Amino acid sequence: MNEKVLLLDDEEDFLEAMSQRMGARGMEVRTTTYPNEALKMAEEEPFDAVVMDLMLPEMDGLQVLQELRRINPRLRVILLTGYATAEKRAEAKNLGAVDLVEKPADIDILTHRIRRVGGNRMEQDTPEKGDEGRLARKL
């Protein structure tokens, strides 16, 4: 199965690198630096997962998460951040994120998470035990 992933981040270099690396792993990847464009894309196209930055200049990442979940309650959203706190992790989970991953993200572990949540998109959102906090290696 080729997972279809939407990447949202305000850093264009990061988007390009992640898109290339995910594409090399067989994923179909769409990218944008604009939250409103990501929301429109989510309304128009089916995605297995959205990987997005928590800190965005135009709109708070948690607001984008809420809107994405309103558009499609089963959409799997993985948040990326360089500023993870226990409070943010709890808030993100309560709003429906399947994971909060610290940047820089290890591409292999992130790919595994996308495939796991994409493959289980009809099931309950529950993270694997021991999976959190292991995503800190550089790309």
C-alpha cells in the first residue's frame, strides 16, 4: 500500500527533504507551507496521514489539528515540534493527534508511525507503548 501523506511545515527546506525521503520509501506526498491550503487539500483529497508542525506562523498547529479532525474525524495527524512539553503532548492527544514527535525526526521511525496509523485508520487512535520519545535522531 502506498500511503498518501500531507506534510505541513513553514520550513520549505524541511518539507523538501521530508518529501524526498518519504517518496523514496514509496509514499505519495503532498506538501504545503500554508495551514489554510492544507485544510483545503484535506477537504478535497483523501490522506492516510497528515504530518505537520505544531508551531506555524499563520495559525496555531492545535487549531489546524482541530479543523483537520472536523473535516475528517478519522484522519490520522502526527504533530512535529521542537518544543515538546507534557502539557502540549496531552493537549494534542486530547484533540485527536496520534502522536507528537520531537524535531529533528528520524525518518525511519516517522515512516513506521505513518504506516502503522495509515494501516489502522479505521481503528481507535492508540499509540504503541514505548514508541513516544524515540523520535529524536536527525534526518
